[in-house]
Amino acid sequence: MTAKRLLDDCFLHDKDRLKHDEALAILKDRLTTIADAETIPLEDSLERILAEDVSAPRDVPLADNSAVDGYAFRHSDFDEAGGFFRLNQRVAAGHASSTVLGPWAAARIFTGAVMPPGADTVAMQEDCETHTQDGENFVIIPQGLKPGANCRKAGEDVSAGTSIVKVGHRLRPQDMAAIASTGKPDVSVYRKLRVALVSTGDEVRRPGDLITVGDVYDSNHFLLRGLSATAPVEIEDLGILKDDKMLIERTLRDAAERFDVILTTGGASRGEEDHILDTLDKLGQQHMWQLAIKPGRPMMFGTIGSCVFLGLPGNPVAAMVCFLLYARPVMSVLGGGQFLEPQSFQVPAGFEIPKKKPDRREFYRGYLETNGDGVQVARKFMRDGSGLITGLREADGLIEIPEDVTQIKEGDLVAYLPFSGFGIR
């Protein structure tokens, strides 16, 4: 792996517990792209991040063409009462005509066909009437057509030299279509980040394994693998690490040599059986730990050599919140993309919080609902436990309550962050 390091002193700060906005500001300022570029076929580029700008090498469309099936003619021959035109050409898509259209002449033309020389306007076929007189074909074009009607001009969509998509943009289907319209068969994109996914804990089991009292199934692995599908990464599962300090140290040291990012879940606190943070301190550098948020306070950021370390809490709700707010934008920037800000909008609260701790930003699982007055409000999942996956499944988004707010009354405006804004359908 090509060793590309983050900017010097990435994430460094002098506070024990960072506020949410402070953490984001540090990340935005200090993160940089570490992925190399590669050229791939356009057909394989969906959701990939561009490594270079794409501009149109030529006009799109390349020539004036008809937007409808109908009759092309010179508008200068036309008068307000309509027109009586000789039919002396037939132009189909893919078969351009080189015959100049003379005065009071019309060409039968089809959608997408290049306008014959001299023509500038097209009448729709359903508005016209054709007939034959003295062995010659004519078309009657009705009044009211403006110059250039039903004609798509060369460069109308994109003119030559226009920038279509810029470096750092994540390609969508419509972007691929725009690039294809220029004739470009491939694109330069950033290589997907190599991410090691690690679960921890003596009590953690994978689905299919036997379980006894005190054990839990590893839901976080599947949660984080699914969430990572929205990021430009390739996941490799390193399995479940037991609470063995030497095993964890050996595994993380090896992973740091092979991967761009290590993403762990669990073991993020300072308990006697929580070895992740101590191992990070020993092998690398801890840059952030303890955020003033709920859930997700023991979120870890660090580096082991040139590898970025992201340590998520073990509780599923906290793990998902921290992934969406921090890990997702971090991996986007490392992979060449933009820092992904969550989309939010203000809605009235359909709930109450009598008392909230100050100086801490809180994120509640919620959903939108229309109340009895016909007003859309945000509802909060009734139970706030960070281990309750049911709330994640039933929620459609997060409700964000800032640090300075100490209570919420029904009807107060709150920020709602829909999961769709994080790429989750």
C-alpha cells in the first residue's frame, strides 16, 4: 500500500471532551485524501469518486436536431396565416442530409434527426396536413409557430469545454449519463479505501454460533458493513477479537500495515477489559476521544502509522450515530470525496423533554408524522437506550438537540436529520 499520511497533527486538540461542532471543525480542517487514482470503465463508476474533472470535448448535441416527429422548414418563409410547403426531403435519425432546404420547401423529419441545411423550425406532425397535387407532395403547416420551435440547438445541453463534473464528486446515474453523452468511455476515480472491520468482546458471537446467557450476537458487524456500503470502501472482516490485550495488539499492528482504515466497535472505554484505546496509545497516536454527545461519547480517532483508526462504541445506536456523524465523512474525505454534511430541516417537536443536560449535544431516533391539526411533526422513539436496535429500525432519522437547549416543549422547532440524507434508504 502506498503510504500517504494525513496532515501533520491531524485532529490534535487541547480539550478532554470536544463539542460536536468542534470535532467536525477539526476534521474538516485537517483531513486530506489518501487514496490513489485509477482509471475504470464508465459503466463501473456508479458511486465512485472522481479523481479529475470531466469536461465536454464537443457540443452536446453535436448538431441542431429535431425534438419531435414532424416537418422542418425555414421560418422566414412562414407567415401568420400558416404555410403551404413542398415536401422534397426525408431525414431520419442517424442519416444527416446535405441538401440545402430551398424557399417554401419542407423536410419530413424524425425525432433526433439532424436539421437539414437552411431549416430552423419544426412543426409537429399531428398539427400538419399533407396532400398530393399534380404528382407533388405538400404539407400545410398551421399558424402560430415561433422561430426555432421544436428544434434542439447544437450545444443546447452542454457546450464544448463546459465542466460536467468535478474532482471529488460522487458519481450518480445522471452524472454517468452526462459523461456518456460526451463520448467518454472511462473515468479517473479514486481507489476504494481498504477498511478492516473489527468486532471486540468475549461475549460477542456471530449469527449461527451457539449462544448462552451473557452472550450477544454481533449485530454491529452487519450494521457497519451495511452503512459502509454508502462509502467508497472495500470491507474486509477481521472477525471478533476476544478481550485479550496481546491478541488485539497483534491484530491491529498487522491491520495497520495492510489497510487504509481500521474500523472497530466495542472496547472504546477505559474498563479493565477494554483494550482498544490502550492499544491505540501504544501502537500509534490518539487524536480524539470523549465527545460531548449522546449517544457516542467514547468515540475514538487516531492513527497507527499511515493507517487511520476509527473506534466506535459497542452499543448499536451509538455505533450508528457515530458512524453517520463522523466515520462516514472521514472516509469520504480520505477516499477523495467531500466532507459529507448531514441534511437537516426544522420541524415542530411532537414530544417533550422536561429536562436535558446542558453542554452536550443529543441525538434521538425519530420519525415524521402528521398530527391531528394536519401539521408534520417529529416524533421521538419512546425508549432512549443505546442498545435498542428496534429504535433504529423504526426510525426514519435523527432528532438533533444542541448543547444550549435544556428542555423541549411540544411545538418547539427541532432539527430533523432524515436517514435518506445519509444515503440510507
